[in-house]
Amino acid sequence: MIALGLLFSFILIGMAGYMLIEKLGPLDALYMSVITIATVGYRELPDPLSPAGQIFTIGLIIFGVGSGYYAFVLLVTLVVGGELKAFRERQKMHKRIAALQGHVLICGYGRVGKMVVEQLQAQKLEFVILDNAPARLAELERAGMLFVQGDASEESALDQAGISRARVLVATLPHDADNVYVVLTARALNPQLLIIARAESTSSEAKLLRAGADRVVCPQIIGAYRIANLITRPSVVDFVDVASQGVEFQVNEYQVSPDSPWAGKSLREAAIRQQLDAIVVAIRKHTGRTLFNPSAQEQLEAGDTLIMIGQLQTADRLSQL
């Protein structure tokens, strides 16, 4: 700003000098001041200059050209330097995304997408956001989040976000038709991907499932259920809220792998309560059947998923199994 102010000051000084010395009009005086400082060498006004005008022009060249060159160099440095810095930051971010494995890919950073991101951050999970709105991208850049600019329904954008290495894709675009396209493209690129899609209307749920979504979430239905439960079972809602927020205790899930120490054992033999201070409230069998309040004799098999309630440290202990 100082350099530009100095440059404009010399232009105005030159303009005033030519008006006083050579009796030029404002436009001609401005013309002479600009071509002198710019050293472009066009026709002089008047032609020839008076001796006083020549002396004034020499002084304007000595001082004005230096300020003009300084302002030009500073401006170029700011522009090029800023672009280079932004380019380097983007390159670093692309390298970080390329190194991710098993991350969550969020398509759309709108109202729902932001809430999903907040929960993932609270759980310290790695994620990449795919969006193309300049304002939202600027917000993500300021927050230091990993993101890709592009259309989530295009293969190139999904590839850049690492869909082949992702574990979960969440489609949270505001329009159901867009989410259908995202699900179709993502399923074709990664058949093993867990895809969770948002549905704005209940009629779109079946379309999203046919397109390849594993789970469909409709905020309207969830909101209606929550209101009804607040009326009929408020204590249950409070309990679930506390559990989901990880205050005092948490609800966790654990999938029994073939090499798990619990595989092939009964609940009694696994001694989960003694090891983790957690209660198994349900088992989702690998066949798809769900057992609530399973008995101590229930056999645990590879592929079964345990739903348990435990202390805050339960999740850390589960990760060490």
C-alpha cells in the first residue's frame, strides 16, 4: 500500500508540475506524467519541452521511475508469492490425502455435512470432504481440513479424494437426485465401500438403496421419532444422548474377527465384563440376525458384531484386542 501510494503521489506531482511549467491541460499533464514515470518514450507535450520542463522531467524520471519500479516489484512479489504459497499448501494437502487409508469420504459440506464432520472430529477419525462451493472451500482451508474441490458425482473427483482406499462414504448433498448419482458412481468405483446416504424425502430411500447405498438416513423421520420418544420415553432419550456423547459411559460396537481372542467362545468364556467392565446388550450375528440381551451361553463367531455399554476407556481397550 505504501509503494502504491508513493507511485500515485509522483504521478500527481508530475501532473501538477507540467500544468504549472508547461501550462498543459489536466489530461495532457497526466499523459506526460505517466509516460515519463513509465519510460515508454512517446511524443512529448509540448514539443519541444521548455528548459524548465526538461529539468523537471529529469527529476521526475530519477525519483518517479524508482518508485514505480519498486511498486511493480512489490506487487508481483505479493501476487506470485501468494500463489506459490497456496500452490505449495495444496500440494501438501494432496500428499496427505494420498497417504490416507480407511478414511471417511464426506460428499457435501452443508448443514448435515458439517454436523457429521464435528462428530468425526470428536472421535478423531480421518476424513476428506468433497465440495465445490467456493465459500465452503475457503472455510475448510481456514480450518486446515482435508478437502477436494469438485463434483462428487464425477469419478475424477472421487479418485482424487481416495475413494479406492476409503472405508466409508457419506453422501450429504441437499438434493436426493445428486446423492443418487454419487452413490451410483461410488459403488462402481469401490464395491466394498460402506455407503451412507442422506434422503431429503422418504420416497427417495428406495432409490438410494437400489443405487447401492448400504444405509439411508432421512432427517425428517429421525426428527419425528425423536419428538415422539421425548413425549413417551424422555428418560430413554436422555440415556441415549449421554451415551452417544461419551459422557461417563459409551455405547460401542466390536466386530469379532477370525483372529479375535473371543472367536469361538461363549459370552461367559470371553469374560467381556471382567476384561472391559462393559455389558453386551446385543449381538448382530454374521447371518444378519440380531440377538438382544444374549445369554451367557451364546457362541461368538467371526463376523458377529457386539453392541456393548461401558466406561469411557472401553473403546481404547477394544482397539487393543
